[in-house]
Amino acid sequence: MQPAARARENGLEHALSSIKKALPPKLRETAYAIACDVAAADGEASQEELRVLELIRHRLDIERLIAAGIERGARARFQTL
């Protein structure tokens, strides 16, 4: 892995760790929902965005079934004709 990629990955891990420490557990699902809304806002999520959402889900300890419901809600809110 190149130094720039490693630094970016470490920066993301540091940011996610800081977010988890700052959030009370009852707001972690809300934070994940907001992240999903941001990813869905332009109508399509790139592979990189999906990977970051997966990292957020794991770091915030969001159960897979709960995450699926949150993700589906985000898709529904931002779906266009």
C-alpha cells in the first residue's frame, strides 16, 4: 500500500474511532442513517461510498438487520422517477 493510501486509511479509522467515542450509543443508529442519506442523496452510491458505509456500520456496532432497514429507508427517500 502506498504511503498516501495508508495515511488516508489511518485517517478514516481515526475519524470513525473519534465519532464512536463522541456519540452516545443511542445515537449511533441515527448517525448511520445520516451517513446513508448522504450516500444516497445523489441517486447512486459508488463502491467506495458503500465500503465507507460498511466501515461505519462495523465501527458503530450497528447490527446487519438494523443497517439493512436504515439503508432501505435511505433508498426509498431518495428514489426518483
